Amino acid sequence: MKRVLLASCLLVAAWALRAQEAPAAAPAAEATHECFPLQIAFWPEAPVIQIVGREMPVHGLKLNVFSGRNDEVHGLDLGLFSRGNDLRGVQINAGNYVETEAIGLQVGLINGTKDLTGLGIGAVNYWDGGTVTGVQVGLANISSTVTGVQIGLFNHCRTMKGVQIGLYNRIETKAIPFFPILNAAW
């Protein structure tokens, strides 16, 4: 079983390296609306070890054996660490970071994105400078603007239209910004 797993890993790594060395025969993925249904990633930075490069959209399944990066993922993103620009779907990793927009579900020890529409579940959900439209559940939830609910021990945002439930709740723009257990703004 170990030999089969090792051979499979080596085969995927060789395929990924070969794909990167191949000359670019087609225009950019954005212009042709091409996408790839499967991404298996070991490492996203030089030397890159993943099936397709980060600029190729993945519409389907992305598996991050250690760490992976694709600018666009629509579907299921699983593994240890994931990074990208645009997520539409479900992202379950130890660490998740979406630079622009995530629509769907983020589950991880640490979650971060510029804008989230959906549900973020993690030990730390950090969207400082961004917006959350939906629900954050975690030990610490930190956002700039929230429209929805924050549930955790530590909840913090600059502006809010919704409810915070936790031990420490702070909405900076309120006349009384801190309130334990329950805090709300409309």
C-alpha cells in the first residue's frame, strides 16, 4: 500500500512539473473560459508542484496535499492549506485564505478572506478590512463590516447590522461599543 501511494505521489508530481514546462499553446484561461475539473497540489510556490498552475480555474475538486493555490475555485477545496482569489463552494482546510471573495462555506482552524458571503467556521475567522454577509462561528471572529451574526468567545467588527453572541462583543461604531454576552446593531 505504501508503494502504491508513493508511486502515485511521484506520478502526480512528475505530471505537474511536465505541465509547467510545456509551452503555452492557448490564450489565457480567462479569455477562453477554460477550467480544470481536478487539482492536486503539493506546493504552490517555486518550485510549483500541482497539476495545473494557479491561473487555471478549478471547477470541481481541489485537493491540497500540503498547500495549494488557484486564483478561482468553484466546487470543493480540501486539504491542509489553501489560497486563492475567488471561491464559490466549500473550502475545508486547516488554513484557508481567499484574497478577494468567498461565497459558500469556509471551515478551518484559520479562515480569512476580503469578502465572505455565507458561513465561516473556525478557531479564528479574520476578515479585517472586508465584509461578512452571513455567519461567523469561532473562538475569535474579526471583521470590518458584518451583516449577519458572529458567535464566539471574542467578536469584533467596525460596523454591523446584526447580532454578536459571545463573552467579548465589540462594535466600534456604537455609542457603547462593548457589551458582553449579546450585542446588536441595526
